[in-house]
Amino acid sequence: MTPPLQPAAPLRADCIGDSAGGLTFDVAAHGDFGTPLLILRRREGESVGDTVSLPLAPAAEGRLRAALPSSVALPEGRWDAYARVSDGDQPRRLVPGVTDLRSLADRTPSGLLGHVAVRIPYATRQGNLTVRSWLRAPHAEAGELRLTDDGASVRGRVYGTQLAPEAHAELRTRPGTGEGGVRRLEVAGDRTEFGFSVPYAALEPGEWDLWLRPAGDPGPAVRVARLLDDVADKHPVLTYPRARVETRHGPVEAGPYYTRDNDLSVSVTALRR
């Protein structure tokens, strides 16, 4: 088992994101550095691959810089950031300084690599620096959501694959939240652009996760999510009104939302008559 990192006093790091999905870290530090490292450790990870070490090189007076290019694999998860600035020292927890993620706001990956890699630095509740990483292969990016009195329509784009004529979407009841099973939805699309509608009246109470099958039944199911921007946690930021709908199970209140992992879901709650 990997021993836990014991941070001393935190160091401040500025972060800059680039349109390719890479990150640059500028750490404020002084002294004799030896072989300084920036260390990313996946939360609750125990294997060798759950720690990534990046060299920190002098960038200016009192500044050390490390680069995390998009070509360096960072498995999906939350990665806590540390720096070891002097040989023999314990890694010290990093706290966020200036964060510039403007290049992520209009990012449109080519999808030629067959996957989409997203890294967004953010401040934890304790004020520490952590990087949220997603690695989806392929990826179904949710775009515009249009709400009506009885449902929602979703538009989006796939990366790393294309839509077959048999493509369709699925609503799946999240285990432990209901007994609705799976609902199949027709998809309108052309190569990489897709759209489908979610009728609330057809859903039983529960939490329903949205999936896309770009190749139809024989192909893999891809979770519909919104990742290509600079918001690490959309759940408290992107909120949508809920609609009251009559179903064969009685009245319900339903609406879309983003989970803590920025995946798109629909919540259906039974109401008293």
C-alpha cells in the first residue's frame, strides 16, 4: 500500500489550461531546490499508476514550472496536487493561485485520438488544489438543453466515433433509486451531431441516467456528459426548472441535472395527489 503523503505548509500554484487539454503549473517557491517535483495523486488510489510526478523547472525568480501535456495519460478521477521543492523534503500540499482556463471555454477537440481528455483544476472545500480529470473513449458531449412543459430535448456531439443509422439513446434507472429499467429513445443526427427528446410522462419515479449508443445495440453505450468547458462541478452551477407531469403512476415532478461527475441525468419524483 502506498503510504499517504503528509503535506507541510501549503505552496501556492498558478494554473493555465490550453486548448489541447494540457495544464501548466507555476509554483511560488524559494531556496535550493535540488530536483523539485510536482506530484499528482489520485484520491483513494493505491496503485503505482495513481501517482504522476512532473519535473519542476525554474521559470523566473521564485517560480518553478511544471507542464502536464494532453499526451500524458491521467486516468479519470480527482487528483490532489503536491510539490516537493527540495530533495528529502515531504511533499507539500498546493493551494490555487491565479487560474486561467479561458482556452477551455470554447474547446472543440478533434476526436482523432478516439478519446477526449479533460483536466480542470479547482479549489476543494478545504482550499487546496485538485485536478478533476475525465478520459472518455468515445465521448458524447451534451450541448443545448431545451425544456418544455412535459419533457426535455438534448442536443450534442460525439467525439472519437460517428453515428450509425441504428444509433439511439437510452434512459437507465440508477440502481437503488427506482425500478424503471431502461427506456430507448430515438436519435436524430448526422455523423457527429445528435439530438433526442426525453418524455417525462414515460418515466417512473427515480434517477435516470442518459446514455448514447452511437453504433446501435452491437456497439458500446456512451455516457452523455458535459465536460468541454472550464466548470469542474456543474451540479450547483447549471440548474434547470422542474416540470409537473401526470403519468400512469400519478403526478410527478421531473427535470434534468448534472451529477458530481458532470454526467447528464433526469430526476423524477412522485407527488401526492
